[in-house]
Amino acid sequence: MLKEQIQTYKKRWKLVAEAENREIREAPPELLLKQTFSIWEIARSLNFFEQRDRPNKLWSQLQKKWISHHA
């Protein structure tokens, strides 16, 4: 019984992985960029970056322009 449960579990997670990959492939670039910005902000708010790792001025400008254009 345990072997069958493990196989069923693996098959489910394979289906989950396929669905996630499909969602990523089909997602519009705007959504992916918005998600990237969100992840960046979460990491920044949790101080995951050292001072030397902070984004340069160009990245900040790009982010601000994109947010203001798509808000």
C-alpha cells in the first residue's frame, strides 16, 4: 500500500509541476515583471540584500516608470 501511495504522490506532483510550467509559459510579460518587482520588494523589506547588493539607479528608475505606467 505504501508503494502505491508514493507513486500516486509523485504523479500528482508531476502534474502540479506541469501546470506551474504551463502557467509561467502562458503568463504575459507584464505579469511576470510585476511578480519580479514584488519579489524584489519583499526581499528588500526583509533586508536580504547587503548595501553593496542594492539595485543601481537605472533599475530603480525602470521600476518606478513601469509601476506608474501600469498602476
